[in-house]
Amino acid sequence: MSTDSREVPIAGHRLFGKNLLNKVPEVTIYFWIIKILCTTVGETGADNLSSRYNLSDATLAYYTGAILVAVLVFVFAFKKYIPLFYWAGIVLISVVGTLITDNLVDNHGVALHTTTIIFSIATLASFAIWYGVERTLSIHSIVTLRREVFYWVTVLFTFALGTAAGDYIAETSGLGYWKSIILFGGSIAVITVAHLKFGLNAIFAFWAAYVLTRPLGASIGDYMSQAKADGGLAPGTNTTSYIFLGTILALVVYLSITRVDQTPPEAEAPAV
């Protein structure tokens, strides 16, 4: 699935209007593979941190959030997409989003259906404000600092929403992990076919699939890491996290060398 709208920056940008090369990767098969792997690590990594260290989810969210901010400083500092920093940010934002949701549910007693509603509203509000200001939600137009900020804030909300919705469907509803994998994977397949064969809007299709990869990855992570008595395969969160982190690193190194997911300069939207 790809998005094919390449809007140019709005004329007259001043605030956060620094012109950049597109700051996100091209939407290739590598994008979707790494995105799902990152969401899996977000689920298993957050669980692993919670079990390994005697710290609350809130404290862990503060610590990992601080690391995320530090990584995003590097992401924002460059004028183009850098695979290592970009995907490190996605992994960390996945962990932080999971910890935020887990903290609300486990430590503050907020029901999963309530957190799903809260983060659904937050995600929709983020899209609405982003579109209201920039008149586009295309990831091919992340060419100013302001759009980059909108992008990362929206991504954070989609991860928190995906965690809440995924846990609610897989656990609270009793559907189970492997059935949830089929449900979310099937939903993404339907969106892909609707886009490729029936003309579903590319930008809508991208963001719908993007949101759904989070609960898909979470279900995969839980299915692989949880005990067999709980419906999992039982290798544990530690082993599962390292397997997926190693795979992500290998793919990021490959992308850094080949640059197959970087927008060619001649395809960049011209600044105005």
C-alpha cells in the first residue's frame, strides 16, 4: 500500500516553516514489515521493562519518554530522513504508547474500552488539527518542521490507541491473540484491496492501515511471548523482544546502505 499524493508546502510558511527533504521513508514493503516489528517490540518491550525493573509504568514512561525526546532531537535536527534515528523513534514511541495505556489501565483503573475511546478522540483530534492547519495528511509532504511535529504527535496517539484497542479486543472481549492477529491482519488486507482495486483514497487507506498495525503487532507480540496457559507460545518477553529488535536492526542497516526507501531528490515536492 502506498500514498501517492505529494503536496507541496503551503506558501508563506514562517512559523516552523523550515524547508526539508521529506522526513519519512517511502511506503514500501520494508516500511510495513519494520512498522509491525516495531509495534511488536513496543508491546513485549514494555512488558519486559515492567517485569525486569521494580518501577511503575508511569516511571518507565517518563524514562523512555526522555530517551524518545532525545532521539527526536536528532530526528528533527537533520533535513532528511535518517533510517536509524527514524526507526529508533518509532520503536521508542511504541514502548511509550504502550506504557501510557498500561499505566492508565493497571494503575488508575481506567477500563480498556474507556482508554480506547479516549485515544480514538485524541487521534481524530490530532488528524483534524493537522489537516486544519496544513490542508493535507500526506506523509509525502513532511517537508517542514511544523508538519514533522504534527506527524510525530499523531503517531504517538495512534500507538496508544492501538495498544488500548488491541488489548480490549484480544483480552477483555475474550477473542484471544491468534484470532486477533487474523482479525487485524485481515482488516489491513481488506483496506489494501480496497485501495489497490477499488480506488479507496490513498491517504485514508494509509492511516487506517497504520493504526491497525499497532494492535496487529501487539497481538503478535503477546501471542509469541505469553505463557501457553494464557494462549501464547511462551518464549517470554525478553527473548521475543531481542528477536524482533535484531530483525529491525538488520533491516535498518540494509535500508541505510541501499537507500531503497528514501525519496529520490527529483521526486521531492519543490518548496514555495
